[in-house]
Amino acid sequence: MLVPVDAARCGIVVSLAYATALNLSGRPIYRNPLCLLHREAAARLERAAELAGAIGLRFKIFDAYRPPEAQWRLWEACPDPDFVADPRRGSPHSRGVAVDLTLIDRSGEELPMGTGFDATVEQSHHGRTDLPADAQRNRLTLLGIMTAAGWDHYSKEWWHYQLFDARRYPLIADGALAPPLM
Ligand SMILES: [Zn+2]
């Protein structure tokens, strides 16, 4: 079941790249720019935001739940399985249990991470020692926060985190939203 991320309460900035042309397809993919996650993922994101807040940092989210239809559009633009999940297998984003994010400081400035979000290059992989030390440190800070909050990382994208055993969560068709809480 999907729930909206309570961005205001967690101090999270939502900047969904696929609702704009600023993504690897070069055009908007989402009709409805909603930041949604599976309930379990939303709870772990809140925990991670709490840990980040304790050291004066916040999150900027580039993507969360991604409708399976959007996954097809993305795959057509970039059919590289290192960076885009084959829609026939299904992305953890389409299960509502993955999030793409970075760290921002108090003024909302993104911390340097060495590459941009969605950069389909080897420098986007974790464990690169050929990046400026501050970018390495920032990536490790994000990795530590997310790991401590119960997230699994993806070795080829510093910005992507997902729940462990993501494939045990079902793919969720567009529109499968949780009823509003009363
Ligand atoms: Zn992702």
C-alpha cells in the first residue's frame, strides 16, 4: 500500500526528476508528480531523515514510487540494465520500496557527490576512490544514514536505496493509492 511521504514533517525537499525534463529521457515522464512509498519504506525514510537531522542534514528526493508505465518510458530512453531496471522484471521503484535521494545542508544546497543523480557513468558506483575526498565522505555519510535506518544500497548508483528483498513486495499499478487517513 502506498502512502505520501510526509516531506514537510521530515524536512525533506521533493524534487521529482521524472516530473520534469531534467532526467535521462530528456522529457517529463510523470503526469502526477506525487512522492509515494510503501508504508514500510516511508517509515524507514522517516527514521533516516531523523538520523540526518541529528547531524544538521536533510534529504532531497529525486524519485520514489515509479508507476510501471513510467518504467517502460525510462527503459525506452535508456535500455541499460546497469542503470534502469528492465520493466519486464520490474523496478523496486514500481514496488514502492526504493528511493533516489541526496543530502542537502541547512540552506537547501546539495552536498557534492562526485556525479549528478542519474549519471550513467562508472563514477556513480559506490566505493570509488577517484573522486574528491568530500564527495566520497558525503556518499559514505548517506550510505551510513540509510544503512542504519534499515535500507539496502545498490552498488552502481550512489543515490538509490531500497528495502531488503525488494522483490517480495508486489508491483503496484498506477493509481493504487492508500485511502486517506481519517
Ligand atoms: Zn532508483
